[in-house]
Amino acid sequence: MSGTWYIFRREVVQYLTSPLAYTVAFAILVITGFLFVGDLTTALTTRPVNAAVVPSFLAFGMVVFAPILTMRLLAEESREGTLELLLTAPISDTQIVLGKFLGAWFYYTIVLMITFSYQIILLTITRPDLGHAISAYLGIWLYGGATLAVGMIFSALSENQIVAAFLTFATLLLLWFAEYAAQIVGTVELAQIIRQLTLGGHFSSSFGVGIVRLEDIVYYAGIMVVALFIAIRVVESQRWR
């Protein structure tokens, strides 16, 4: 675990000193801030506040932001030759990948916690459905972890950060659009199968409406485990090149 902790701290420092990371955080906070204000303004006159307005945006937002946050994690190490140094250090491939993933997920968690302050603001104005909000934030936290894990695969596969970001974006976009494809297929059974494979399908119909289901938690956890396993195998293959 010491190796994982070392890599984790190293990545957190990288994020906290990276202009790109601050740019991503700024973009997320500005967009979610506008969405929050817009929803609150509407809610004051026509309907209750939507406790999941920010997480619902991030369900698509992470399709864009996850590739940016993960593209450099292993691709930059490979391009600069520092991955070879890590591979010769007394650190396992699992510790390298897990430490980098946890660093990215920790950074995402910080940004997500900042947006939760909107719910605190609501407490001073109205009575928000905190149960719905907590459910939605839990779901989008797991959702974000899954998208970051997918990004780790392509960052490990390519030395080019732009290529890694594009492949991650294309994969996540496919997994996101598949939910809409499920709505137009001819049979209910096929639609259900497609929906069960999508990232959004396990958020919009459960966490997004205030329902926490074990199967959805298992789905996101499974995506993370499988994606990280693949990333570890890719890094392991670097030893034999």
C-alpha cells in the first residue's frame, strides 16, 4: 500500500499545481453555477427545486471532462520515459495504476464536494429533498469513478495525450448515447439489455430520481474493476517491450 500512497500523493500534487486541472474545475463550477441559479429561479415560481440538476449535468459532462483529467496520467509518463523509471522502482504495476486512478478520483471528489455547497445554499432558502440530492451525488460520484477508470485504459495504451483523450471521449460518448438507442429499438427485451450496459441508464432511472439500488452500485464498481484490470495488464506489458 505504501507504493499506492506514494503515487496517489504524487498525482494529487500534480492536479493541485496543474493549470489544466484548475481550468476543468473552473468550467465545471461555472456551468453548474449557472444551472443551479437557473433552476432555482424557475423553482421559485413554477415547481420544486431539482435536487439532481448538477449531477444530471455531470452525467454528460464527465464524457468530456474525464478524458481531459485522465489523458496525461500514463500517456505523459510513457512519452517522457518516466514510466520506465517507475517500472524499475519497487512499486508494482497495480500500485502505479491504482495510485494514479485514486488521485484522479480524489480530485474529482473535491470538485464534486464544492458543488454540493449549492444544497447548503438551498437550505437557507427552501426545503430541498436532501435524500434525493445525496442519492444523486452518490450516483454521479460512482459514475465519475467509472469514466475515469475507462480513461486510464486509453492513457495506458497511447503515448499521445490527445489520442488517449479522443479514444476515451469516443468510448464514453458511445456508452452515453447507447441509452438513447435503447429507446428506439424494436423490442423491450433488447432495449432493456442495451440500457443495462450504458453508464447513464444506471444513473438516470435510479440515483437521478432518488433511488439507490445495489445493482447500480455493483455496475459502476464493476466498470472500475474491469477497466483498472485492463490498464494494469497494459502497463505490465510495458515491462516486456
